[in-house]
Amino acid sequence: MNTCFFVSDLHGKMSRYEALLKIIKKEKPDFVFIGGDLFPQRSFQTGQIKDGEGDFVKDFMLRKFNELKEKLECAYPDIFLIPGNDDQKIVFDKLVEGEKEDLWRNLHNKCVIIGKYRFYGYGCVPPTPFRIKDWDRFDISKEIEVGCIAPADGYYSVPPEHDPGNDTILDDLQLLTNDDSMHFSVFLFHSPPFQTMLDCAELQNNSSEKTSGLLNVGSKAIRNLIDEKQPYITMHGHIHESARISGEWKQNINRTLSLNAAHDGPELAVIKFELNDPSGVTRRLIKA
């Protein structure tokens, strides 16, 4: 049980999910990791969600993954997923129905031990310029980048259970990992680590036109965890254009292999690796 698929930022595109389900059925991986931004994007007008949108979890995800499970039977993989910053918590919470049916496991802010491996998940990101704040957190301090909205000043689809004015990614990760051994730890993040080849974004001017400026927009807390604890593998998404800008979708940070499956084209980016030897990791862009 070693073959892993990793995808991220499907944003509710049914064609991308169909491509993923097709390749799972064909190649039968042991594990599938889905790194957040699972659902169709919704527009907000004065904090309100648009009416007339279908139930993506019930009408599509539950149905399709159930069909796959019936076809694969005992070959059905362990599927782990986390939220992304575009996923409203009120929708994400519906995924519990899929957990009851053993279709997937919500790994956010959890650790699951399988054999010698410790699988961790964390979907929160540093403050973004976007209004939805269900999964925004301060990073290592209460400072935010210019143009971004503080977590307490945005919109929440459900009342937050955390303290938007004080909680940080740094504190969350310390609580999540404690003093655990990181030797065979595998992390599923939405945000990439700061100042790497995986968090490169294009600077935009006031008219929203792309310029030649570049920014590193990943999480400093996640980068600190990697630098200090050197986990085995980390998986990331969030910054769609990063691989195009930097030319890299993977990076070794000392002992840690870090991967970014976000993609800014129409295809589905599928990263494949073997847990026992991830050095042969590959990335495919599949028509979707």
C-alpha cells in the first residue's frame, strides 16, 4: 500500500472530478489526497450567497464517489481531503455524510496513523484579499499583507468556533503536531510554504491587470514547521500560477519533499508518488 495520488484546487469543476475518478478507477492508487478548494466558487453580494445553486456535495460528490466505490470494491482507496479558502464551512460540513459512508476522511486539523506513517491535514491559509474567511487565519503574528483583509473583517458562512482576532496558523500547527516524530510524517496543506518555488504569485495593479511583479504569498508558519521539524512529505495547493511562474511544482527543503498540485490551466494536475520512495514523483496534466 504505497501508491499515492495528489490533486488540489478542483473548484467544483465536474470535468476535473470526472478525470480524477477515471484515473483512480484505471490505476487503483492506495491513497488519494485532495488539497482543498473542493467546491464551485460562489459570489457574494453584501455578504449574501447567490440563490439557485445546487447541492454539489449531495448531487455530485456523494453520488460519483459512491459509484466509484461500488465498482472498485476492496480496491477503493483511502481518500483524504481538507478545505481550502474558497470552501464555505457551511458546505464543507456536509462532507460528514461521505465520511459516514466511508467515501473519504476529513483530515483538517487531524492526524491519522497508518502503519509507520502519520498523516496530518490543515486547510487554513494566511489572510487573503477575499471576503470569505472561514479558513483564513493570521500566520505567525497579527500582521497582514497590504491589500489583504483581516480574518475578523470578512464574511463567515457559519459563526466561527475560533477567535478570528487572535488565532494563528503557528499556534494551530503547534497544537496539531505537539512533540510528534516527523520522520514519516505526511502533511496535506492548502497553503504552500513561504518563499519557495511553490508560492509564487503575480502582483496585480489597481486595475487588476497582470504586471511583471511577483510575490511570495505562502505561509511563514508552514515554512517554519518544514525548516524546523523536517517532515517526510508535504503537499500544497492554493497558488494556481506558481508552477507556471517558477517552473517548479516540487521542491526539496533539506530532507522534506514539498509538492504543489495547483494548476492554472484547464487540465487536472495529478501528482503521483510512492510512499516508500517518493523520489520518483511525477506530475501529469490530464485533459478535463
